[in-house]
Amino acid sequence: MPNVTLFVCGDVMTGRGIDQVLPHPENPRLYEPYLHDARDYVRLAEEINGPIPHRADVAYPWGDALDMLLSARTDVRLINLETSITTSPAAWPGKEVHYRMHPGNIGCLTAARLDCCCLANNHVLDWGYPGLDETLQTLDIAGIAHPGAGRNALEAASPAVLTLPGKGRLLVFALGSTTSGIPGDWAATADRAGVNLLRDLSSETARSITAALRPFKQPGDVAVASIHWGANWEFRVPPEQIDFAHRLVEGGFDLVHGHSSHHLKPIEVYRDRLILYGCGDFLDDYEGIRGYEEFSPELRLGYLVKLDPQDGRLLDLLLEPITIRQFRLQRASEAEADWTCQLLNELSGPFDTRVLRATDGRLSVHRK
């Protein structure tokens, strides 16, 4: 049977500045403590790397990543969508940062032929319950699965079930941890919309997640746990995250897809299953923000994961080094790819993982 090939990445934030350069910009008003107009993020980025086209084509932000995706021949393309898709004016009170993209710009997601946008994160309710409802409706119309948030707890906790012709099914459970900044009152309940929230990363919580997997997983299914967790600017992986990821693998998950940090974090292969502790950002408008140079947050990765459809074992992992300039993804230079390779070896070495630079510029991941 052929392999299952997945494209996964970290946070995709097409709101705020990126939304402003697309064909249908939303009202640029912001409620942040320092900037009050989303167009200021465009200006800051232009000051660093030059002019950005305004009213750009919806595919513009994906840049070179589109060719990468086309050549990879993926079965599923999976992201964490860290923005609302809404015209709602109801900014969540007391929250400092609110992301939204106009529904008219949904082509920015369909241009990349995304199959699944995980929503269990700390921005999906930025524009209140009307904003969440419009986000869900817009993704439904676009035909994009959206686990991790819903109109009640059952819907938020239910996995996306993606049928792969001739290769079984892919189950995607999306989970959001309060450690990523998700407000506790965003948790979905039996009669209230919200996110599939993890209150803690205890062994009991891990058991409840793996117990929720069992009724869905059939022979030949591959199961993904996509988790928004942890601090934004920290390379270290807390022990409780490592333990939690291991318990999920032991309980039947084949891939742990972690995100929330704005930079890359370690990679581990545990019991022949892949754990990505933090995929970093993929698309965002942070280009003009300074103060975090030590993390090189402009360097991103696309993860091409090949799994055995029979048992979910990792067969191969290739990494595509990407950088972002002028709100557009571009192939990384040799120097940038070398730096990324060195960083990942430093971070992943303690997890017995080695990263090698291939002749085509991609990075390959191996057990030591």
C-alpha cells in the first residue's frame, strides 16, 4: 500500500497585516496597547524588506511554498489556523491582541488547497461568538475541515475524519492548552461554543484524550493530535509536555503536531512515531517586530511527513526551509538552511534525533 504523505506546519495567521494587503481587507482598527491600525504592521514590514503589493492576489503570501506543495504530492495539508475569519466588530473584551481575516479573503487558504485547519488556539474567539460562528461557516463553505472549536463541546472535541482513497483514513484531533494563553472561559461546554481546551497536561488528561480516540480509530487509520501549547519565546520543552506527548503516542496517536511558539522547537521520534514539539510560525505579519532576533523567527519549515498507513509508523521526514519577506514565503538561502539545520540538531540532539542537509536544500531527519 502507498505511503500516507502529510504536509504540516505551525501557525498560519492570515489576519491583521496580511489581511490588509489581500483583495478584501477588513476594518483595520486594532485594540492593542501599542498599535491601533492593522496597516501599521504592513508599514513596519516594508521598512525592513521593501514594498509589499496592496490588493495582492490571494495566493501571494504562500509564494514558493505552493511549488513545494505541488511537488510533494501530499495526501493531506494540515495547519493550525490562528485567526478568526469574520467581519464581527465584537473584539473579546480585555484581550490585547485580536486577529481576523475578512471572509472575502478565504481564497488565501483555498489557494494552498488546505484540507484541515485546526482551531483550538488562543485567537479563534478573538471576535467573540459571532466571529467564531462565521469562521466555522466560512470554512464549511470552503470545504476545509476545522477540528478543535465548535458550537458545543461535542463538536469542538470531535476529530476531522479525512478519507484517503486507497490508504484508509486520517483522524485529526485538535487540542488547545491554557499554557498557550487560551482563556479558560473559552472552553466549549454542552450548551456554549468554544474550543477543545486542555486544562492541564496531567496523565489523567492524557488518558481521557486517548480514551476519546478509541471509539474512532479503526484498523488502518492514522491519528494526529494537533496541540496548541506552551510559551511563545522559549526553546526549552517542559517535562510535562514531553510526558504528555509520550502518553498520547502510547495511547494510539501516530503523530503529535505541536505549535504555539513563534520559532522552531525540537523533533523526536518516539516508538517510531513523530513528535513535533513546536513547528514555529509559517505565515504571519511579524516581519517588522524586533527584539527576538536570537530565535530567527523569520525562518520557517514545511514538514513533509510520510507514514505507514497500516500502523502509523514514521517512514520519512523531510523539512523544507522557508523564510518570509514582504509577507511572502520564499525558499531559504543556503546560509539560512544551514543555520536551521544546526539549530534543529542542537535542540533535537537530546531527543536522539539528527538532522542532515540534503543536496536539494531540504533537511532530512533521522534517529541517532
